[in-house]
Amino acid sequence: MTTLVFLEHHEGELQKGGLGVLGKAAQLGEAHAAILGSGVAGLAEQSGRYGAGKVYVVDDPALEAPLSQPRVDALAEIVRDNGIENVFFAQSVLAADLAAALAARLDAGLNWQLTDVEARDGGLVAKQPALQDTVVVESGWSSTPRLALFRSGTFDPQETGGSAEVENVSVSFEDFSTQATMVEQAHEEQSGPSIEDADVIVAGGRGLGGPENFTLVEELAKALGGAVGATRAVVDAGWYPYSTQVGQTGKTVSPKLYIACGISGAIQHKVGMQSSGTIVAINKDPNAPIFEFSDLGVVGDLHQIVPKLTELVRSARG
Ligand SMILES: Cc1cc2nc3c(=O)[nH]c(=O)nc-3n(C[C@H](O)[C@H](O)[C@H](O)COP(=O)(O)OP(=O)(O)OC[C@H]3O[C@@H](n4cnc5c(N)ncnc54)[C@H](O)[C@@H]3O)c2cc1C
């Protein structure tokens, strides 16, 4: 079974989400990767190390801006010319747009919000949590190519040390695909890793008491070289940006260490972070639900504990 994985990249780096999905594709059979952009040839080698046997590189100025339509042309051509049976994407704004448009172009079926996929009876079975993540629904595809969009952070990238055969593809773009141009691209000010890529996340909830106290979480995250996450309650209250929301309607994350400060552990938050390596909770209520799925719990006032923890981390790191 041949699977093509769309590898998204930003500022010269392949994104962790796509590399994780590539590892999953390699477990199912032959894994191919698609790298689309302008000046991207240098990224091809990296994909081999994460499981791609072959990488299709479309290096074209028409692909400079992160717009989906020219990418649909490129992927559709690669899929048709190479007998690709599955096309996998890791969730992102661009990937979701692209997967939907590719499904329309190829008249193919798309399953999304997936957390796993399994080979069964010569086909694939997709697994998708539903009903606020209380059940897992299995669904399939009635034709090929099968398109699948996985939740962000579902699979960790694994370096396998292989190398990929590189095929440079030149695509003839449809007239309508190059009509849209990117007028402006604004980046949110951010220092340190993004929550999707961070090995450590320090997350803050309503227990912080107010937006000004997010400095406590920021300081701890900085000391640990991690990123800051938040609950929906606090982003809805305008205490912290939406881009940091972890959970059912936010991001799914799986860092090595997740420190929850003043977070009750509602099911909608839990589903976004439960696959983290080690979960540490700081909460003043010993009966808070978060303690039921934490590896380590500290019962107490975060305003006292977090600054001390930050101090300890700083001195331990010299
Ligand atoms: C459809 C739907 C989707 C949702 N999606 C999401 C989602 O994606 N992500 C998400 O996070 N939520 C989501 N929610 C909201 C979710 O149900 C909870 O309301 C939210 O997660 C609670 O946020 P919180 O833990 O910050 O606040 P609270 O539940 O109010 O918890 C605050 C905690 O802080 C503790 N605390 C208070 N003071 C201190 C102190 N000084 N020191 C230590 N601890 C203290 C309290 O004991 C309490 O446990 C969703 C809800 C719905 C209905």
C-alpha cells in the first residue's frame, strides 16, 4: 500500500506533525512524502530520516505563499501519476484546506480528526474520537485514493535513519489556481517553541486568578525551555491568546512534560493533553479531576508553588 504524506514546512523546517504522520504511513507499507514550496529542495533529505522511501519535491515560485490551490494541482498530479492509494495530512489550517480541496478535485473520500489508522482486509480503517471524545468511531473509505487528516500531535516523529529517493516534479498549474496572491502575512509574536512542537508545556487555567498572573507560567516555561498553554476558560476570558488553547476545541499536544497550573481537568481539556509523557498538576483542591490522570500532583496554592519551582529549575540549570 503506497501512502503519500504532505510535509508542511515553515522557515526552512519540516513540521513535527507531518513527520509523525510519515512514521505511521511507513508502518502501513510504502511511505512517500510531498514537499511543496519555493526553495525547498534542501528539505528532501530530512524526510528520508523519518521514514519516507521516496520524496516528491515541487520547487516552484508559484508555491512560495502558503496557499492551497497550487498545492492541490501539485498533489493531484503526484497522486494520479504514481498510483498513490492513500494521502495523509497532519492537521493545520493549510492542510485542512488542502485536504478538502484535494478530495473535491480527485472525487475522493476524506476522513478527518483522526487519531489512528489501521490496515484491515486490504483496506484502511480510520479511528476518530467522537461525542466529546468519549467513544472512538471506526470508519473506512469506499474508494481510493483515501484521504486522511490526523489531529495535531497524534504521532511523534521517529528518526529511522533511512534515506529517500528524491524525484523533482514540475507541475503545470491551472489558471484558476494561481489567481489568488498573498497580500500580507503577519506572524504572532512568539518566543520559544510553539505548543505543537514543545517538549515541555506549562499550562495555566482559571486558578491563576487573572491575566497578569500568566507571568508565573511564562517564567516557569522559560526556565524549562518550554511553551505556554491555556484552558478554554482563560482564553475565552481574554487572559491569553486562542492559539495556546489546549483541548477538544483547541490543540492536541503530546509533550514529554505537561505542567498544569490551576486547571481543574475538565474532559474537554483532558482530551487535548492526556497523551503527554508526564503530567504534573498544581491545584489547591485535592479533589480536582486533574489529579485522576496526573503522574504527579501538588496540592497547594500555585502562587506560592510556581515561583519556587521556577527558582529551583533556574538554579538546577545553573
Ligand atoms: C463543547 C466544549 C468544548 C470545550 N473545549 C475546551 C478545550 O478545548 N479546552 C479547555 O481547556 N476547555 C474546554 N472546554 C471548557 C471546559 O469544560 C472547562 O470549562 C475548562 O477547561 C475549565 O478551565 P479551567 O480548568 O481553567 O477552569 P476551572 O474549571 O474553573 O478550574 C480552575 C482550577 O483552579 C484551581 N485553583 C483555583 N485557585 C487556585 C490556586 N490559587 N492555586 C492552585 N489551584 C487553584 C481550582 O481548584 C480549579 O480546579 C470546553 C467546553 C465545552 C462545553
